[in-house]
Amino acid sequence: QVQLVESGGGLVQAGGSLRLSCAASGRTFGSYAVGWFRQAPGKEREFIASISSGGEGSYYADSVKGRFTISRDNAKNTVYLQMDSLKPEDSAVYYCNAKFYSREYWGQGTQVTVSS
């Protein structure tokens, strides 16, 4: 069982930065690939970025490529999402997701609001 807790969301002006954290419980977190997703009101949840279990590989949605960076520290059981050059359209609830074969867990989400 893995429990995920996101933090770091908040209100920021356009062009600003935030760093989200996804802290996990469980001794096997280092075996999980982790992704960040977001959901804006009235829209479907969308993929933002993911990172492999060991951190060697990362992938980004085109909408955030070059602005967001995903990283992880398995010693701290934490995955980060550094978000720079934020835009109002980045406003959403951000969720982290951990996946290992058929096992999949979601956090409760953290709100990010970018003002213009």
C-alpha cells in the first residue's frame, strides 16, 4: 500500500514559479513510476509529466515541455514538479499518481491558481 500526499500548491502570478511535492509512504516507493496529472474545472484529468522508478527517464506533455521539470528523491520518498513560467491556463488541481504493474495510487490533489 502506498499513500501519496501532494503539497506546494497555491496562488501565483503569471510568469511565476511553484514547486509541488508528492510525498509517499511505503518502503517500495522506489519501485513505482510516478506521474503528475491535473484537472481544471469542467475538463478531463490530463497527463502532465512522469518519471521512471529510478529517475532515469522522464516524459512531458507538450503543453508544459520546457517549463516544468519532474524529479524524484527516492531516499526521501518524494517526487517533485518544478513549474516555471506559469500561465493562467496552468490553473488546476494537480495530482500525483504512482504505478507499479497493476498497482496504482492517487493523491488527494493540490490546487494551483495562476493569476493574469
